Amino acid sequence: MDLEKKFLKAQSDFSLIHPGDKIVVGFSGGSDSVVLTHLLLKFKNYLKLSDIILVHINHMLRGIDSEEDENFSVYFARKNHLKIEVRRFDVKAIAQKEKRSVEEVARELRYQVFKEVKNSYDADKIATAHHMSDLAETMVMWFIQGNKNGMKGFKPIDKDIIRPLYYVLKEEIEDYAKKKRIDYRVDVSNFTTDFLRNKVRIEVLPVLKSINPSLEKSLQIMSRFMFIDDEFFDKKVEELLKEYIKKDFLDLDKVEDPALLYRLLQLWVYNKTNVYMSYSTLLEVLKVIKKGGSKRVYISKEYLLEKEYNKIFIKTVKGSEKKEYEYKFRIGDTFYVEDAGIVINSYIAKKVDQNKLKNEKNMVCFDIPDLMEDETFVIRNRRKGDRFVPFGRSSEKKLKDVMVDLKIPKSMRESIPLLVFRDKILWIVGYKRSAHYPVSDKSSKLVCFEVKEV
């Protein structure tokens, strides 16, 4: 199927354009947007379009090349008797000021301008030149970063945004432009691997396509089913959210399915606190829900979720009571620290790899030559007046100051376990060992501790 037929098939399958529609086109001057505009012009009467308005954003990222892209876009519009709106933004400066990525800022500004122009012209749709190869790049890029929502990619139509090249591959666009002798601008920055998307396109996708030559098509089908699944769950969750939006708890007896529960939790908490829980936090909450009794999960510096019997409550950290805990044990014991959700394993070792220990956060060893058989160690949380001697120092510091140095959130400091021996804190578990009982090449009998989350 040739490119024009794919363009018309997308229109037929998804009803992207209606008779009388006025379309705003995101126009960079590159092959994708030029070919899209060419197709809209060619089939303008067939589609019964009332008007086409181009929007060009000069991101001011490539010096003279950006200027030439803008000039080309203005010339193209005049040549084809089209209106064009041009906007300039120093995207790099904005990104540095707001401490965000250039890609994120550029994308946000583009869609902001598209919507402004759409409103000013009283247009009906915004057309972007995203194609099937873009979809594959997007899905793989977000998969690499572990972003479930992003991994779905994009839809051929999303409210007022349409993507008429949804069925078209990048190489088909370039072949079409060559065949039709359509001029366009080439962005040389697309050929560097400085940006993740470029790295995926240039280095990752060719490897995947060597395994599955129909990769783009396979991912497109998967994307459509992922959207179908999520739309089903979204409707269910919206219904549940209406019931709980004014309540200060969730009833777990009424929402038992974890697929619904984690979605509801994320939206409910966001509406109540403006905290958007990460997937790792949601998994922790689901794990806590399965356990009996009362449990807490900190979701930010200000808020925690508390499970009490079959209900989940949102509570402020400041208003929550401090719970002290303490566990005594001897070397050789393996035990569960319920308050911290970890298992501690203790043992004697003759030798350890000291280089490994330097970078290991969940294992620590000490050289205690005068350790007696019946001596006990303690795992507890912090107490008023606790002090700590950081590794590499000889003087004590307030434990609070050490935790600040380690950038441990205030809301977590009361719950973090401490390993204590002979009234000395040996280890802020999972974060930092103390200077007490250092290990050396001459050490032959080491006392070691390993921690695992459960």
C-alpha cells in the first residue's frame, strides 16, 4: 500500500477530519511535516477542508540552521497560499532556568502554541506529523525508562489532536518526498546520539528490527490494545473516584482487584495531596495491603498512607506519632524487622572483598576481635541524643545532621533501622557504616550483616 493510500486509510479508520474542518498543522519544515501538508493540500477538496494554518516554532537551538528552517517554512506557506504563524523561544535558556530537559520544554511549548493558534483561528483540529516509526521510537524509549504510561505511545486521534501519518513509516515519507521532488529541511541534530530518542532510533531500533522486521507494525498493534485496556480501567476508576473523592479513606473490601486498586490509589492520593505516587511506591503500598495489621508507607515528606484493618487513610507526617522499636539478637541470627520491612542476616566471615564492601549499601562487616559469644546486638530506630561517627572521621556528629548529609527525607528518619553494639551506632542500615571496628587486610574474623527488603 502506497503512502497516499495509508494516509486515506487512517482518515477512513479513525475519522480524523470532518467536512468543513479548519486544521492547524505543526510545521517544522522537515520531511514529515512537509509531506503531511502536501497531502492535506492534495486531498483538501476530497476531505472538504475549509482551511489549513501552519505553525512553525523556532526553538533557537541550532543558530543559523534554525533561522533557515524558519525562512523555509515562511516561503513554503507563501508559495502554497497558506497562513503561517511563527513563534520563537530560547528553549535552552528556559530549560536551564526551570531545571528541566530541553526536549520536555520544547514539547510543552509546541503544544501550548498549537492550542493558542487553534483558538485564535477558531480551528477544529491540530495535525501533527507523527508517524508509525515515531510511535515505535516512543514506545521503546519509554520502555527503557520504565514508564508504563509513556510505553503506550500515542493514538491516531486524541481529542483535538490528529496524526494522519499514523500508518506511515519514516522511510516511506522520505521516498515519497524524493519521488514527488518535494523540498524539505534536514535537521542534522537528528543524526547525533546526544538525545535518548536519537540513540533509540539510530542504535536500538535497527537491532530490534533485525529480529523482527515488522517491529513498527507489531508495536502499533500492541499500542492500540494497551490503550483499549487502559480506557476500560480508566472508566472503572473514574466511577470509583466519584465515590471516594470526598472521603478520607479507601475501603479495601470494595476494591480488591489490584489492577483497579493501584490506579484508584494513584488518582485518589493525587486529588487529595497533589502527590503523584511512582510505580515503585504503588508496589510498596500493594505489598503492605496484603499484610495483616496496621502498616504505614511514606509517600512524600508531608504525607503517608496508613492501613488499618481493611481501610487506607492519608495522614500528614507531622501529625503522625513516632513509634519506637527495638530488636535484640546474637550473631548467627536471621530475623524479620517488621517495622522496617527488612530481613537481617548476621554471620561470621573469615574474609570479604573490601572493594565490594565500599560500594555495598545492603551489607556491612566489622572487625570485633573481643566479641563474646553471648553478646547481643540491637536493631532500633533513632532516639533523642543519638550520635554517630561517620566512616573516615574520628569525631561524633549528631545523627540528625548525618541523616541530613545523606539526604534522607525527614519523613523517613524515624523509621530507618540502626545497628547498635555496646551503645554505639555501627550502621545506618542501607545508608552508611560508622568508623567503629574498621576492616583491614589483617582481619581474620569478621562480623557481617546483610539486609534484604521483603
